[in-house]
Amino acid sequence: MRPLFALLALSYWSASLLADDFSPELVRFKQHGDKPVFTAAGSGTWEVKIRERGWIHLDPTADGTDSAKPKYRMWYTGYDGTREGIKRLGYATSADGIAWTRHKDNPIHAQHWVEDMSIVPHGGVFHMFSEGKDDQAQLLTSRDGVKWQRAGQLDVRKASGEPIEPGPYGTPTAWLEDGVWHLFYERSDAGVWLATSRDLKVFTNVSDEPVLRPGQGLHDRDLIAMNQIVKHKGRYYAYYHGSAKGETPSLWSTCVAVSDDLRTWKKYDNNPLLPRELNRSSGIIIRDGERFRLYTMHSEVWLHE
């Protein structure tokens, strides 16, 4: 009986550790309402459709009553609905994260192709890492979140210091800690690589192998891209999306993985976080007080709480 008891105890302990890796507030979400909280403006506008990852930022010091200091900000990509149509930057604000008001001067940045962005506020400046034309990662900066300047295309190098091979490198996801910028990026959705920089001028791969690969299940069998890093209870969580090739239409799913060092990742056993058939991707998680909210951004914005 003692060996059996010990085995059962070990199984229970292992299951508890697995559960502790992913707190319920990070993985259990229900859809808010019966419709998206934000959609494209539609025909006859500059944003016939919206696409890819947008970005939502919450100001914990704002109470939602001052329009000059919005509690929620959203940046998103609008375009004419065609594949070749230029992707431009839109902006909206909200007091509650549900009802959104578009900026009167949208698109707020029309002179460059901007899509699939992540934003890191630092030193009074918003740093936007996004895709430019042909899936080339770039950096834009702004002091107010409305007027943006393009700093240029990101210089990413192999671990040896040589430039990475020509081709797409997109869905840039940035994390800043202890003076080091961590840049996660994908190459044709075949995997996620990590490069670091201290000056935002040159990013060098920590390894020339991906730190996150497809293949957990049908939901991320062939394709994968990272959307966001959050730190919770001392650990890092990567929200990412994945898909399988050969499906029509393509179904993308929102998933999560955990890490202690930003390099070695363990995927959540119960991925995806939402039913695959919903086709909701480009997930962004926001902490508002004690609650966590999950927004999926492509190709309309749904809220899950």
C-alpha cells in the first residue's frame, strides 16, 4: 500500500505543479456579450477592414473621466480590404475597454505601412515595434501615442553578429527588463526567435534556433507567432497564436506558454484558450485591477473576461 500511496501522492503533486504554472486568471476566459467590442468602419472609409495584432494599453492612473488622459488606448491596422492595400495606423480610446471612440484624425500615421504592432512605454516614450511592408520589422516612437515617427527597420543579427538571412521577419514582440530589450519575432510563422539589444540599434539572436516552435496540436501544428509577454507572480507568460496549413479557411487559435528565463517555454496543456472554430487570434491580455481581460484583435476585437 505504501508504494501505491507514494505514487498517488507524486501524481497529485505533479498535477498541482502543472496547475500552478498557469493560474486560472491567465487561462480561463468567457466571451463578453454577443458581439465584438470594435470592428472596422467598413465600406467607404479608409478602414474597410482591420487586421493582425493591434495593441491595447491601460493607464492604471486614469479613472476614465478625463478624455485627455484615456484609461484605455487602442492602436490598430486599417486598410482597404485588399491584400496589396497599404496598411495604416488607427487609434481609439475608451473609458471602460468596451465602448471605443476613434480618433478624429484617423489614420494617425499614413505615410508608412504599419501593422501587427506591440508597444512598450519607456522613459515617457511609446516604442512601437511593428511590421512594415513585406513583413519587415520596424520601430516607431511617440510621446503622445498619436504623432509617430519612424525610427527605421530593425537590425537583427545572428548569434555570430552576421545579419539574418533576407526575408520576412515579423510579428515583433518586445519586452524590456533590466535595461535589455528582448525582441521576439517570427519568420514566415515557422517559429519564434529571440534577439536582444541594449541600444535599440542592433538586436542579436540569443540562439539561431527558435525559442518557440509549432507542433503541440492541430491548433499550432505548422504555424506560430508570439503576440505578448506578461510577467505574473515572477514568471513570464507568452500569449501566442498558431494554425495548421492546408485548411480553408485558415483557423488561428490563441494559446499561452510559460517560462522562467524568456528562452525555454512550456506550453499550456489545455491550449487553445478559446474554441478553435471561433478563429480568434492576435490575443492581448490586460490587467485591470484584480481582473484580467483577454482581447483577440484579428479581424475584429472581441473581449473575454
